Amino acid sequence: MVERQAMELDLLSSSLSETETPLGVVTLVEGDDLPALVADAHGAADVKAERKKQALVFPAADGGPERVLTLGLGKSEKLDEETFRVAGSTAAKRAAALSVDSLAWELPSNTGEVAPELAAAAFVEGAILAAYKFDRFKSADPDSPKPPVLGRIVVTSAGGTGPVADATRVAVVAAEATNRARDLQNLPANIVNPAYLAGRAEEIAAAHDKVTVKILGPDEITDRKLGGILAVSKGSANEPRLITLEYNGGGDGPKIGFVGKAVTFDTGGISLKPSAKMEEMKFDMSGGAAVLEAVAAIAELDLPVNIVAVVPSVENMPGGSATRPGDIITQYNGKTVEVNNTDAEGRLILADALTWAVRDMGAEKLVDLATLTGAVVIALGSTYAALISNDDDWAAKVDAAVTAGGELAWRLPLHPDFKELTKGRVADLTNAAAKRKAGTIYAGSFLEEFTDDVPWAHIDIAGTAWDTDREYFGSGATGFGVRSLIALARSL
């Protein structure tokens, strides 16, 4: 269902001059001398080592790659992993422009305060993410050969490849998993529906001995009284699924719960969204896509942890049987909710899933990912996801993992005042507060009611899952959260 060409990664204890590839990549820190490969080339004096200055391609000297791409990294004291990630992105884009399917990069001797293996991992990750294309629905021109896709990266390191090998392997697995999540985000809703995501979960379990899967269909969801999932799905011909994956790599260790919102298309239901850009509401399953592909990557890496993943999947449509504004539903944990806005649907399905993860799957800590609120875009744009948590220690671990994964989150506060907003008039809770205040935090406060007081972190990715315009993503899907969840599993 989700297939991508696997990236071939070679590590060599040598210099770029000994590598025969169509494109070699040299990254320069300010003050570095140009390597002999290009020092005598016409125009070499134009090379700047400043960050984000124009990348220049030169014919190489005898031996080594056919051409050499020079990239400035800036000052050594300002180097970070993102610098190398962007450099990898630039290299991949230039490789595509030159119609070559492989490149070699020489790990510089000066990586500032970034460990060499982390610099290498970031470069590889940026290249794989930037090489992503979603063109499966474009008709091929029989008279025009299909341009090659970057399929091989060679990293040369005169200082040895031991730690570099481990770090870059993780980078390849994480980046490819992110790209698979991007495929799920980009596929249209007439293909990706709840049953399709359930099929993807079954594929993941079939591919990994330590992963088991269980899918609940509409009858089982009804029998178990998962009222939020039922309410949101009532208006759609595509029936809901509660998708669970369990990865057992940690023996008798604790179980960490991953929960991902998966609304495969969100019209808003009876509280219908405006028509402008509604076609993009296929990406409202981004949290679920990230959770599924993160579990696949964690299993591929064979990490010594236990993960229970819960993905509630629905389609939110208007119709004669759809839930109406003003209806009252009962969630899985028994709390009643006034559904005052059917476009505030994600919190209803996540509420059931969070309780399910704790009570039925034994999760001792939780992290959920969801494209939950438009308010987070107003607050944090497309740079940071919002992080909300009921436990400072767990929040710190999750935040550190997001950063280690090459993503960004900003913690927002919980406060009793926000909890007041969640209270219903004639039911326990309301899914849409009458006062337009702190929309992202209010939604998090609502979710906290369904965590059974275990350590929990909520990550609102509505601004970071789509159209961030980062150098290695561009427009469209980003797969945000896959790398963070992998990093969290590795840290545990």
C-alpha cells in the first residue's frame, strides 16, 4: 500500500577525491580552504563559506566525482544539526536538477559543537526528506524518460565510520518512515479512509515479528461504547476503525502509549467548514499517520522498548445521520459531552483513544499527536508544535525527544482557569467552549479529562504537519512527529 524506494547508504573511510560518483558535495566552514578538487576551477574564487549563500557546482579535478557542489555552513560556533540538515536538502535538490541518482559527501573535519556522527545523520536525513516526491497520480510521458530519484548517498569520513554508521542508520530509517507518513498524508481521501489505515497497520504487523495488531470495526466500537468515535463517524458511509498496534521489544518494561488522531477527511460535519482549501482536510489524519510509521520504524530499529499505539480513525461528514450541534454523547470513560461544534471532532475521538490506551492496553505514560486546533497556527505558526502536559518530568522528556528528532515544540501551560472552559451546561463537558479563549490549551484541558491521571503529553501539530515551507519539506505534507516519536523511544 505504501511503498518507497529504499535509500542506499555507503560509508567510506576515505576522502571525496577517492569516490567515483556523479556529484560530490563539499561543505565549508568560514575560514576553511577550498579542497584541491575545485581550488583551481574557473570561478572557484566565488565560493562563499557563509551559510545559505549560493551553492556552486564545479567540474572536479582528475579522479573522484564528476562534479563538486560547494556549500557554505557559516561560522563554526553557530553550527547546529539543522545547518547540516539544510545542507543535505540543498545537495539533494541540486542532484535532482543535475539528473543524478547518487551523491557523495565528505564529512568535514570541523563540525563545531555538533558531534560528527550527528552532523552526518542530519545531512543524510535532510537529503532523504528533500528528495521526496509525490507524483504517483501524474501520467508518464512515454516520450520523456522519468528523471532519476536520489537512491544512494555516500558519506566519506577520514576519521572512521564507527559512530557515524550507527547514527546514519537511524537517520535513514527515520527519514524513510517520515516519507511514508507523508505519502499517507498526501493520498486523497477517496483512497485513504479508516479501512485503508487499518490495512496499513496490518502490513506493519505482518512485516515485524514483535508487532501485533488489533482492529475494532463499527460493531465492536458500538459494543464497547466508544461514544466519541461513534458520534464523529455517524454521518459518513466510511465506517470507523479503532486501530491498535503493540510493539514488544522491552520485555517486562513499562508500556508507553502513542495515540494519533486520524480523521481521514474533515468537512466539519454539520458545522461545515468554508469551501476554501477544504481539499487539504485529507491531512487531518497526520497524527495517526505519524504514529503508525513511527511504530514501523521502531520495530525496524529493534529498540528495547514497549509501545502501545492507538489510532482512532473516522471520516467527519454531514448527512442525515450525522451528529448535530447540541447533541450529548457519552465517552468511553463514562463522561458526558455536549457536542456544541461538530468541527471540534478530533478531541472526541482522541478522548476515547486515550482512555483505551490506559485501560485496555496498559499504557503507563502517554503522548498524543493531533492536528487539533487552528488556534495553534495563530499562536506558533508553522515553526513550533504546541506541547501540553500534566507532568513536568514527562513533558521535559518529550520536549527533548522532539528536539532530538529535528522538530520543535513549545510548551503551553495548563491552569484551573482553562479547565473551567471545558465544563458543560447540561453535561459534564463541552467540546467547544462558548468563550473564544486559549483555544489550543482549552482543547488540551479537555483531553486531560480522559488520561486517567497517568503522565501525558499532547502535541498539537496542526501548524507543523502541512505547508511549513522548510527547505527539506517545501509545501504539503511533513510527516511531523515520526522522528520525534522515534527519538522518544530511543531515549527510553
